Amino acid sequence: MWMKKSSTEEHRIVAPEYELDPSINISLRSLTVEPLKVASALHVIINFSERYVLHNYGLVAHALVAELSNYVQEIRNNMVKLESVHVSLTV
């Protein structure tokens, strides 16, 4: 039986699901679980921001998207800092 999607299901943003290789080292697995959760949440925030950036969704949504964009940029800057520290430690 075919069912029509509700309006809320059509607008739902789904986070990606990551699967780790079962043969991966346990210590490496423990180090990757939390960053992957953050990456999934960040994916949802970015997709929301891209979808609701227009003014026709209202001023409150537009202000929320602007603040979320600042938050995403801050996270990206921190990730670059972390990567540069990691690179300098390995060299």
C-alpha cells in the first residue's frame, strides 16, 4: 500500500549514519566515535541553514540561520587549529 508522506516528513533533515570497519583497532574506534557524532550533527545544522536561509521563511528563521552559520564557522576554525597542532606534533 502506498502512503503519502506528511508535510513534516518532506521537510525532515536526516543525519548521515557512519559505520566503522569491524576490523579497526579498538583504540582508534574509541577515538572516532565522538567526532563522527559531531560530524552528523554538523551535517544537519548545515543542511538546515542552507534550506532556511531565505527571508520567506521569516525573520526569526533567518536570524537563527545567521547564528548557526557563525557557529559552524567557529567549529570549522577550531578544526583547522586542531589539524595544524596535530601536523606540527607529527613532523
